Amino acid sequence: MSAGFYFGMEVFLNGMMAGVMYSLVALGFVLIFKASGIFNYAQGVMALFAAMTLVGIQTGQVPFAHLINTIFGTNFHHFGWHLPAFVAILLALGVMILFAFIVERFILKHLVNQEPIILFMATIGLAYFMEGFGDLMWGSEIMKMDVGIPQGGNLWIEENTAFLGGDDFYGFYLDTLDIYATVIAAILVVALVLFSKYSKTGRALRAVADDHQAALSVGISLRAIWVIVWAIAGFVALVAGIMWGSKSGVQFSLSLIALKALPVLMLGGFTSIPGAIIGGMIIGVGEKMFEFLIGAPFLGGATENWFAYMLALLFLVFRPQGLFGEKIIERV
Amino acid sequence: MFYREAGDFKTSYPKDEQTFPIKLDRTGYYATMLFAFCVVPFMVNDYWASAVLLPFLIYSIAVIGLNILIGYCGLLSLGSGGFMAVGAYSSYKLMTSFPDLSMIVVVLLSGLITAVVGAAFGLPSLRIKGFYLAVATLAAQFFLVWLFNKVAWFYNYSASGQISAPERTVFGFYITGPNTQPAVAYLFCLVFAVGLAWVARNMTRSNTGRKWMAIRDMDIAAEIIGVNPLKAKLSAFAVSSFYIGVAGALLFSVYLGAAEVGESFGMSKSFLLVFMVIIGGLGSMFGSFAGAAFMVLFPVLLKNIMVGQLGWATDIAAHFEFVIVGLLIVGFLIVEPHGLAALWRVAKDKLRLWPFPH
């Protein structure tokens, strides 16, 4: 076994980890799509907003400080506290739930029965709004997220895998944060699946996903379900925001992970929770391996930007509903 | 009182099918053309040309193209920024490889090249629909931007990776480069905008356009009545990309002068064009112009008010722009999903009965 093989293995493992991070974002999409048929483009910006709110609350920033200072000529920026991570996460979750209420009340309620494409465009508008709003509220500087998740290479794995290769192999390099993310994503998926299978609300969610009108006729409140779904999606966004924020800082590029999650969805199917996870894995591994084997040596690198899309595109031509999506049946 | 069809008798089929059946509309159209061609070129100065008129005309062309795809054929595309880049880079390659080629030919050829690329990326539309297609067109966006960034041949191996337009003339007037008169650049773009809009308007009510609309309304039913979906969808992609390519070529050579692909033709450009289509109105020529005008003028106005009048910092103004644009999109979709064009239609219907409504 050559060192190149082990290096390839390492790329593979890291691809898996990256895939989990994509799946975290894709999960939020699937939840909302299943329950309301809305393709929520704003999911990535929601993750950014949640992360910003979390950091803002934790470090005691004054919301809209810049705006208030500009208008009234005052000069304050911080409340001067530093909350423990746990409290800040709970408060940020509260903000996301409030956000779900606002979205339902001011946007979704008015767009019932519109074509899906109109709803999709409305979420693009929502994404723009949140992007500007988040920047106004917390400022647009890069913020550092610190909720106590350890980072850096995992020495234990590195030391215990070193014996596999020869003298020039020092063990697999895996980021501890990615391992945490994997575990948390696994817990999240299991929890969501259990919730939708065994709880009363979960059953209602599935009923709404099946057929809006039939669900209404047996007394399920659509509006309440939408609020719940958007709140759960907000929670998933918060988790994704924490993970990505701890990894690379809370900044605008965080919202672009939504763009990474889209091919994951196409591959896994828009309606399947396991599909989101497996699609994420395939994309994560595929793009890392492609970059390693073909992209970097032959194509000049940075193929990660488009590889996922091309893969999903090719895949869709043969299976339009994705891996686990429901079969698309069309009637005239 | 003045705006009605009563007493305006049509005596032939062509007259019955004309674009502006009401006399006041027709007069208004000719007056606008006269004003745009004969008055504006003498009044235009550098600021107006570069801040308002040129972007308005160029984006109008692109929005007409995108509207053909989204509004008339019902295929949502988020890759128009990438197609604009194809237009821009092919115009650059044509300008530098064939210095004697007329700019008019260069722009049209860039459009044709983009049409071929667009049709190639339109191929998946035969299998996938709706969101899937929208996301699939993002593949075009990312792939094309990456391509123009990585393959040095496209930017003639320049060290900065930028492309900049060499000086070219049309009928003896500079049309690109620093010596361009604003009036000349304006007229050049205006001719393209008006000509292409005229073609598009007539195409949408021809056989081709009707096929697109049949596909948009229900593609399976359209197939049953004998519309070939392959031809209809690919022709929509090709025509739409031709328009977007022409707009990209003009944007780069006449308006910007120099461009870097990620910055000038990134995702945000694709979204800007989609917003223009939504705000203007899906499936409307007037809407295409109205949407482009709105999205060009609106940020200029906001900036003037917030930075110029209130003296706020530019970054706060920029954030506010995002907030307001987002609110506008959502607001438009809730109140009037068919955009400014529908508002205009309602206003005209009211005007017909004015001043004696039932």
C-alpha cells in the first residue's frame, strides 16, 4: 500500500465529513419542502442569520447598533455581558421560532395556492431581505463563533492510524469539529425521523405533506403546521450555522452553503430525509475525490465549485426524481 | 375619453392583429421612439449614460431574453449570469482575434455563440422540470464562471485575468474604449434594444411563440396536440441565450470596458435578472423594460437619498438596499404576481372607462 493510497483514503474520509455538513443544510430544505411544497432558497441565509444572532447575543452586541448610532448620533455597541453558550443557543432558537411566526404571518399566509415557482421566488426575496437585515442588525464584519466545540486535527485518530502505512505516513488527519458535526447530524436525523414517525405532530406533518386539502378536512391546522415546520427548519439552520460558523467564522460566505446543498437535494430527492444524508455523502466524497484525482492535477483546481452540480445534473437526466424522491407522476 | 377602441374600425386582418390596437398607444409608441432616437442623444451626458441609460438598455435586452425563457416558455433559469459571461468573453475573443470585424457583427456573433452554449445547457430541460431545472441551470452558472477563470486562452493570458475591450469604431465613431461619446454608445445600445425587442415581440405571437406558451401552460398536453417539446424548449433556450449573450457582449464592451468574470457575471447577476423579470412581469415585453428600468433606477435613487441626503455610511445604505429589494420582491409576489406590466394593464383598463365608469 503506497502513501498515495492512504492519502486518497484521507481525502475520502474528509469528503464524508464535508458531506455531513452539506446534509445538515439540506435537511432544512427537505423538511420545509415536504411539509409545504416550498423550495426554501433562504435556508442558507437562515443559517447565517441564526449564527449571527447566536454570536451577537453571546457577546452582548446591541442589535442595529450602527443604524441607531448613525441616526441618533449616539455611540454604543455592547451591553457588556458575555452569556454562556447554552443560554445564547436557547435565545437564538427563540429568535428563529419568532422568525417562523413572522414568515408564516406575513408571507406564506398570503401566498397559499400560488404556483410553486412563485413561492420559490418569494423565498429568494426573503433571502435577500434576511441578508440585509442580518447585516443591519449585527454588522457585516466577520464574527468568531465560540460555543466550546474543540477544533483542529484529532491527535488520537492520527496516532492510532499511523501504523497502517509506511514511514512516510503519519495517520489520518481528521478535524475534531467535523467528527462532532457527524455525530450531531446523526442524532438530529434520528430525532427527526422518530419525531415524524411517532409523535402526534409528526403524523400531522406527514399528513400535510401527503395532501394539503385532505389534511385540512380532518382538522389539521395548516398554518400551525407551517409555523412548526419553519421553526424546526430554523433549528436545523441554527445547528448548521453553529457548525459552519465554528469551522470558518460567521461571515457572508456562510449563506452560500445553501448553494452547496442544492445539488445534494437533487441527488437525494427533495422529499427524503435519508436521501439528504446520503446525497450529502456522495457529493462530499465525489467532489473531494474528483478534485484530488482529476481536478487538481489536470484541470487547474477549484473544481469543487461546479462538480456537485454537474454530477447532480448528469444523475437527474437518468433519474429525474433523485435517489430516494417520490416518483413524479404527471396527469394532463 | 381619449383612450378607447370605439370608432377605430379595422378593415383588414393585419390591422386587427397589430401590436398596439388602440390609437393612443400607437401614437405614444411612435412618440417614445422619436424621443429616444432624436432628442435623448442630444441631451445625454456622461453621468446619465453610465448610471442610468446604458445599464437600462443593456439589461432590458437580457431581461427580454430571460423573459422568453421564464415568462413565455415556463423554464426557470438561474444561469443567465454565466450566459452573459459567454457573450462577453466571445465578444472579447472576436474583437482581439479579428480587429477589422465590425462591432455590430461582433455583438451578433457573440449572441450566436451564446445561443449554442445555451441550447447545450438546455438539453436537460427535456428530462427535468421546475425546481430541478432551476437548480440544474445553476450548474451552467458555476461551470462557466470557473471555465473563464481557469482557462487562460479566454482572457488572452493577461496577468490580471481580466478582459478589457480594445478601441473599436462603428461608422467612424468610437464605440468602445475611453474616447467613446456617451451619445454614440447610447445610440448603439438603443438600436440593439429596439431591434431585438421588435423581433421578440413578433416572435412571441408567431408560431414559435405560441408553441412556447403551450409548453409553459401544460407540456404534456402541448405534446399531445403536436408541439415538439424538444424543438420548442431548445429553441426557447437558444433564443433566450442569444439575447442574453448580446446583452453580455454590450455590457462588457460598451458599458464596463473591462470585466472580471466572477465579479461582473456572478450569481448576483443571475438573480438580478430574475428579479427584473418578476418585478417587470412574466411574459410581457413592456414588463421587461419596466423591470429593468425599475431595478436600475431604484438603487441609484436609494443611494442618492440615503448617502446623498441623509449622509449615512455607504455600507448601511447597501444593507438597506438588500432589505428593501427583498421586501419589494415578496411584496410584488403577494400583491401582484404579474408585476409592473399587470399594474399597467389595470391602469389602462381603468383609463378606457375614464371618466365615466359604469
